[in-house]
Amino acid sequence: MKRLIAISFTLAALIALASCGGAVKYPNYYTLHVPPPPDPPVPEGVRASLAVREFRSPTYLHQGAIVYKTSPEQIGFYNYHRWAVDPREAVTNAVTERLRASGNFKQVKPYDGRSDVDYVLGGRIEKLEEVDYEGGVKVEVAITAQMTNLSTGSAVWTNTVDEVGTVGQREVSAVVSQMNRTMQRAIEKLLTPLPATSAIKG
């Protein structure tokens, strides 16, 4: 009888502990948001068409978790802070919208493998991460892009941008907000001057 009572007390204690400390923790989801520029009127004489291929990135940047680095060699991942939208998709859409709004092309669309455009632009997200070394908290965004003449296969324009932004608060939401601002600056610099000038000459 005493043994049964002891077992009952033990089970009751375990259940109580589980109910107190077993709360489920759900992840927080974030998205890159780069506001699109307003559409200007299309200038006369624009004939070149452009397709934008989905940007690539290192695998660790599109696995879902937001990335931080505690040293140049060490990469960490937030378990409960994740991207709701693949950063490659978000950056591709932002670049496409900015090129479409530039008025330098008669058409800008996602690349679908067809050859009904004059140029194809592709790129790569090299860095999109929180940086926690060398003092303070920062974010670093690096992107590259290249435009190819589809009829000749030759590159007519390339550019690389690396931008750093400082985070004021040690919170993931503040990190993501700074990533958005830094990504917006990076895309603006990447496409300034817009590649159409070089492409049409090429």
C-alpha cells in the first residue's frame, strides 16, 4: 500500500511539473518588405524587354531561420524567429518592381525560361544576417546581379553591393526592421544607375 501511495505521489508531481513547464513555444515569423517605387510614365522609344530570374543564395540563408554570426567563421540560427517568405522570392520581387517602375523597359516580368525577351537579369543574395561581433549589433546585406543579352549570351552589366546597418535594440524585431532598411538601400544602389543604359548600348 505504501508503495502504491508513493508511486501515486510521484506521478502527481510529474504531472504538475509538466503542466507548469510544458507550455508550447511557437515561432515568430517575419518578412522582408521593400516598398515599391511609384510607376513613372513609360518614356517614348523604349523597346527593350527584360525578364528577372529568381535570385539565388547560399543554402543556409533560405532554410527559414533568421541567421546571426558571432564571428566571421561561426553561423547561428534563431530557432523561434523565422522568415515567412523565402528571402530569395522577396528580393526577386523587389528588384522586379523597381525595374518595372524605372520606365527603362517596355516590359519587365519574371523569367519563365522563354526567349521572348531581350535581356535576362539574375542575381544572388550573398549575405543577409545579423552580425554580433566587432562591437554592437549590426546587419549585413550583400547582393550581386548580372544582366545578359539573351540573343548573344553575353553579360552587358554587372554590379555588387555590400551594405551594413546598425541595430539600436537587441531584439529580433529590431534586427529584421534594420534588415528591411538595409536591403532597400542595397537594391537601390545595386540598380543605380539602372542597367538599361548599359544593356541597350550592348
